[in-house]
Amino acid sequence: LARLIFVGKRGGRPSVSQSDINTQLVSFAREGATVIRLKGGDPSIFGRANEEIATLNAAGIAIEIVPGVTAATAAAAALQKSLTDRGRASRVQFMTAHGPSGEMPDDIDWAALSDPRATTIVYMGVRTLPLLTERLREHGLIATTPVIVVENAGSERVRCLNSTLGDVAEALPVFAPEGPCVVLIGAALGD
Amino acid sequence: LARLIFVGKRGGRPSVSQSDINTQLVSFAREGATVIRLKGGDPSIFGRANEEIATLNAAGIAIEIVPGVTAATAAAAALQKSLTDRGRASRVQFMTAHGPSGEMPDDIDWAALSDPRATTIVYMGVRTLPLLTERLREHGLIATTPVIVVENAGSERVRCLNSTLGDVAEALPVFAPEGPCVVLIGAALGD
């Protein structure tokens, strides 16, 4: 018999805070329950796992981590594309375009992200996508670079917007995603 | 009834060539077989999926891709660490240190890899690790940066070497890995 408690984030709406989640993990474990903290994707990539691990370690509660399929590779599978490609993409990088305040983080290495030989995957990147594409173009990434927005990666409700760095900001409102999205950017995503 | 054909790479020893794999995928599919191309990790990250996808598309053979757990996140789970961390790592990057010739690729963006606020995961990076750590230090990454080598990530035979950028080249021969390894580099991996 398992009790299910929803603590997921809901874009733009009130959600359970991280500290409440940490507190619940410890208190249920102390009551003797076996607690499964189920996350979408993989906990080690923008999953705030460190905060939960540190809390549980401090409380002396033993944990095991089961890796998952992160949104980037789920999106790649849906697109039937590789994120790496001999000759076109020798480096893959994941970033979030959603800082603690919900705005674009201010410590971004734009030169690293504008490398034409890398594939970049942006987590939580829809809201700030117009600003992101503008910055990447300012840093030299060309307007024809393929950009694909994947909504609900890893689910049956997956939808994809195939665009380019120059056009995606305009195409996005028509695509009108409602579920979580990852944004894939890079020459290796072209045909 | 399934027939199992091993086509895996074997470090340093003769392996089935990529073009032979491509040819076999097409010929078995044309005979009417349902062919499963099983890979360790995830096919979209240094899995040479594009070459197999292109061959099958050209032959008009329908495919489905099932995403997997890439070595980086399997290693993170074994280490009970997150690859991202609010405040210490806002970007995660995957690279290979094994170019087509087996040597360090010559098109590496060293500035991007030496960013102290990124976590870097090196696939197939053991052979060239001394050179890699030297280059990263030359580009400004400090010698105390945590470096962890994870052998057989995702298997029960997993082993980890906890070291630093300054010490790992010397510690590696003692660790003496025999299975496939990923190398994790970055401040977020510290305690």
C-alpha cells in the first residue's frame, strides 16, 4: 500500500517549495516509511538532487539513486536524431534559462554556448527563448542554425517545433506549448 | 526466438566496423527480421546513432528509438551527486577525448571546457586524461577542482576514483581501470 503525494512544479502557479519537500522526505523516512522521490527525467540534471541528498545525509537517512532518462535524450529519441555527430558536434551542453528568480541566469558563459560545433539543450527555456536567441546571435551563432522545441519529451503527447535561431522566437507563440519543453540548438540537428 | 550478434567496441582490440554494423542492420531488416540495435547508455550521446539512422532511412526501413540512461547520469547516481548545482554548476557539458583516430580531437573548445562553473563529463577519456588535465590547467582551471573517474557506470561492477585535476593523472595507473570509464570534472562534485 503506497500513499501518493504530488509535489511537482507547476509552471507559473503555486507549487510545493523545495524546503517543504526536503522536510517531508525526512519526516516520512523517520516514521519508518520507504520513501520514493519520483522525478520526471533524471535527478542529476537540473533536478535539484543535491539539496535533497544533503538534507537526507544530514538526517542520517540512507538513500539510493536510480538514474533516469533526461529530457534531452528523450527529445533526441523522439526526433530520431543524435545530439553528437562526428564532424558536426563534438560537444553537448545542457543549460537552464530559468534562474532562481525565473529570469535568465546572469552567470552564463555565452562564448561556450555560441560554439557552432556544440549541440546545446536548454531546460526550462521557453519563457526566455527570445532573449536567449538574441544573445546567441550577438555572440556569432548564425541565424540558420537549427532550433527544435520539444514539448512533453518522453511522453505520448510529445510535440515538436522545427525552426531556426533566427525564426524560433516568432514561431513559438503559434506553437503555443503548454507542457514542459526542452529547446535543442545546433548544426548537428539539421538534415 | 532471437539471434544475438555481438558488435560492441572493445578498447584497443579489433572490433566490428561501423559500416559492417550498418550493412547488417539493413540486410537483416530486409530479410523480414525485427532488428534491435542494443547499445550501452543512450544512443544520442557519442553513440554514432546518426550513421545508423541515415543508413536505415536511405534504405526505407522504419525505425523507433528508445532512449537510455547515458553514462554521465548513471555515474552521477552511483556517486549520489548531482551534475548541476544552484550556485556551483549552471551548465553541464559532455565531450569525448577520443577522436576518430583514437587521439585527442583537434577541434576542442578549451575555453568552454575550462569554465569553473560548468560540470564536464568526458566519454572515452581515460587514455588521453593526462593531456586533458594538462590542457584544462593551462586554460585556468585550478588544480584542486574535483575529478572523479567512474568505471562500469550503471553496472554492479562500478568503481570510482576520487581525485583532483592536479592529481588524477598520477592516481589513474594505480586505479587501473579495465572497463569503460567516464571522467567527471567540476566544483559541483566536491562536498
